[in-house]
Amino acid sequence: MQSDVGEPGRSQGIYVTEDVRSYVLQRKRDFRVSTSCSGPILLPVSVKPPKATDLQVPIGDYTVYISKYQARYIDSIHRGMIPIFYEDF
């Protein structure tokens, strides 16, 4: 059994598409993949702060945190996870 306490996790082979890489680098901030009623969603950490149990995927100088609950079910972070209202944010 794994503990929820301890060191932050590292990505476990989760692929980030080029359009999401560009999105993160253009906005110059960290993001988090978390749970929403319609599935995984990519939000700035100012909206959804990371948790100690999140996996971390480095993108340049920034990090995409992934909820341990979402990490079980996803193998890539893609444009479909960006909410429409954040595309021009």
C-alpha cells in the first residue's frame, strides 16, 4: 500500500502534446490536471493549486501537476483538457 504522504511524484510516462507544451510556455505559469464533472481538466495553479500527492511533469521552466486520481486514467495531456474559456486567457 502506498502512502499519500511523502515526496512529490514524478511523471510516469504521461505524454504532453506539443500544443499543450506551447500553451504552457506561452502563458508562463504552472498548471494542474484535476478532476471535473466532464473529465480531466487543465487549469492554472492559481485556480486549482497543486497537492503534495500530485505527479509532476516539467515543461521548460514550468510544471504541470497531475492529480493522483487522474494520473491513473490518462496517458497524455492534450488540448481537449484545456477549458474553452481559458484558451485566450
